[in-house]
Amino acid sequence: MTAAVVLGGGFAGVLAAAVLARHADEVVVVEGDRYPSGPSPRRGLPQAHHSHVLVTGGARALEELLPGTLPTLYARGAHRRGLTGDALILSAEGWFGRHDTGAYLVSCTRALLDQVIRGRALAGGRVTVWQRTRALGLTGDAARVTGVTISRAGGPPETVEADLVVDATGRRSQAPAWLAGLGVPEVPEAVVASGLAYATRIYRAPAGLAAGMPAIMIHPGATDGRPGRGATLFPIEDERWVVTLTGTRGGEPPAREPGFAAFARGLRSPIVAVLTAAATPLGGIRPYRDTANRRRFFERTPLPEGFLAIGDAVVAVNPVYSHGMSIAALGALRLDRELTRHGGVKPARTPELQSALAEVADPSWRMAVAQDGRYAPEDAPPGEPAAVPRRARSLLSRAALTSPALATRLFHAQTLITPAAITPAAITPAAITSAAGQDPTP
Ligand SMILES: Cc1cc2nc3c(=O)[nH]c(=O)nc-3n(C[C@H](O)[C@H](O)[C@H](O)COP(=O)(O)OP(=O)(O)OC[C@H]3O[C@@H](n4cnc5c(N)ncnc54)[C@H](O)[C@@H]3O)c2cc1C
């Protein structure tokens, strides 16, 4: 009889639970929140008010884990947008040509994603969810985690025993402190903060513009030592658009009108301002500031047996890269493969599993830190890749605007189809010329 307890029933938690249900006899999810009955945001998930797109690598992993999820999302109103064929993307160097690169994104509200994924992950009755139940700490010692301390609806602490405890409590995970309480050495942590701030509003699309609206992404232009102003507009379910404006200290997007509209008009292209002026706002403007890249290197400490961490608790990248949910899905898929290889949940194997999960998140972390490290060199952790030199980056981006082969390489890396990040070493003028030369239609 093996029992697994998953702490946190968000994106990573329910996927981990679905995987563990195939390899353990009993699986319990401990979730501090109460799930809403429909596709609506909840307190424990403040980011759900903001745009959440699933990139190709994550969408494929999700479909492999829970077959039928993507068709269900599309049937419920999610949109698939090809990159760059169904998108208008203004990079720092100009507009991308509209090519079929095979990369795409899935766009809908985070609330719909969660409702559909939770429904499918927890179907079959093999997973029990304890809602309004908070994890307070771990039990055991530095060699072996034996369970978790919880509080149900603010009640007194209780201990629950488990062969495996999986931390999926997200970006604000307390697991390093909980482990320290058992005598485990410090979990090294790195934070690289570009200072980017979000402001998001949802709109009803004007008649005639709901169907077929491309995904719109306005990247910041030339840098001034901080990330510049940008915007995205994604079509979501029920003929709505989710519009996010981004900026940084001194140039943060206002969370009130008329500042929000004025900020959009001041961008490098007025397209988002023009479209939103014709649309109907639904609800207020939501700000969000906790966008730092944060990594907890659990695999670098002598972890006790019987403990694992997954999702944002391990690597939470700046949301502007749209990778977090995909890292969680790719991590859950890897967990499934590793557990199959090891013949089920074996507490002694968990440090090895943690290294596998770190490996899955690594390309995304490197990509995000290489980008944001430019704005926060003081944060750049030792051993992380240096930022791509501006000239090389600009050369690559400019060539990719018109080269389908380069755009394919770029978007396959950005949407986590290929695990390798585009590193500074890969971007040389010769490599770019040679890749562009492979275009069937240069
Ligand atoms: C503004 C913003 C925009 C984003 N946009 C994108 C995007 O476009 N694409 C993308 O892929 N990713 C995006 N992300 C990242 C994405 O939100 C996360 O990567 C994803 O939610 C990670 O899932 P998780 O399960 O690890 O954490 P969460 O989804 O945050 O879930 C954590 C869960 O743990 C519960 N919990 C926390 N503490 C406790 C406790 N002590 N006891 C019990 N339960 C607890 C919470 O209630 C919650 O349900 C964005 C993030 C932000 C902030």
C-alpha cells in the first residue's frame, strides 16, 4: 500500500495527482482554497485574472497526460493560434512575417483551463481532494519525510502520513523552510527580477471581430536598462479578449482609466489601443507585480527520501514568457515516465526524480534568466548563462522576421517544442546566415 499526498491543487498539483494515481494506491490533494463551481478565478490563484496561454510544448504534454483535453478546451471556447501565421507580432526589430512554423498557443481564461484540467485529472475517483485545508509543514527527519501537518478550515494541526509528499504550492512555496525544520541543509535559491509589472483588462469583442482575431503581441522596443513597454491581446472564450499591458519602474501600466488607454496608445503600434477603444470593457483593471524569475534548487541539497517539488514551487519564470503551466505539464509527464521506469513510487528514488524535474525546467529558466539578467545583472546567479549580446540578439530577431526557417527555430524554442534554449553561443552571424540559407522560400 503506497500513499502520496500532493500539497496544492493548482495546475501542477492536479497533474501530479493524476500521474501519481497511476503509480500509488492512495492519492490525496491538500488544497487551501475552495474550488469555484464554474470557470471563475479564486483567492489562491491571483494570477488567474491575467492572460494565460499554453505554448505548444505544454499543450502537447497535457494532451499526452490527459488525452482529449485540447479538444475539450476548444469545444468550450479556447482558441488555437499558429505562430506566426495567426498572430501579429511586433518585435523590437519589426513585424514578423506570417509563417506556418508548427508552433502555436492555446488561449482561454486560466479559470477555464483549470476547470477543464482539474475535471479530467481528478476524474475516475482515484484522487481525493481536501479543500480549505492548508499544509503547515512536513513530518519526519533530514533523511526521510514521513508525512505532512495540515489544518482543515483553520482547525488544529493534524498529521497525515505518506510515503511521498509532493510540494505543488506554487511561487510562494514554504517547502525550503519546512525542510529546514527537519534539519535539511538550505535549499539554494535564485531570484532574477526585471521589475516588470502587468495590468490586465477583459473586453467583449466588437461584433464582427470576435471570430478569427489573431493573437497580438507588441514587444518592448529599444531598451533603456529596464524592460520597455509592451502589450498582448489574446482572444478567449465567449467572444472576449484579454488585454495585458506591461512596463517597468517609472513606466508601469496604470491600473485605472484613462491612463490604461493612454498607455496603450503610446505603444510602438496603436493596434491594441484602436481595438480596445472599439470593444466593451468587462470589469476593472487588475495589476500584478510579482513577476520575478525564482528558482529553488531542491536538487542541489541532500533531499530527504519521500519528498518532491513540482511546478512553480521549483521554477517560476517571469510570466511574460508564458512558460509556467507548460513547465508543470512537461514535469508531470516526466514524473510519469520516471515512475514507470522505477516501477512505482519508491521513496528512496525521490532525490533522483527531483533532478529529472529540474532538468525539465532548465531550458525555460535559462532562457528567462538570459533575457531578464540584462535588466538585473546584480541578480544573475553564478553559473547561469550570460545575456545574449544585444547585437547578436537583434541580428537573429531581424533575420527571423522574414526567414521561415529562423522563425521556426525561434518559435520552437520559445514554445518549448525543442528543449534546448537558444543560447548566446548559438547566435553567431555565421549560424544565422547559414540557418536563413536553409529556407525553402528565403
Ligand atoms: C500574471 C501571470 C501570468 C501568467 N501567464 C502565464 C501564461 O501565459 N502561460 C503560462 O504557462 N504560465 C503563466 N503564468 C504562470 C502560471 O500561473 C504558473 O506557472 C502555474 O500556475 C503554476 O502552477 P502551480 O500549480 O505550480 O502553482 P499555482 O497554479 O499557483 O497553484 C498553487 C496552489 O497551491 C495552493 N496552496 C498554496 N499554498 C498552500 C498551502 N500551504 N496549503 C494548501 N494549498 C496551498 C494554492 O491555493 C493553489 O491552488 C503566469 C503567472 C502570472 C503570475
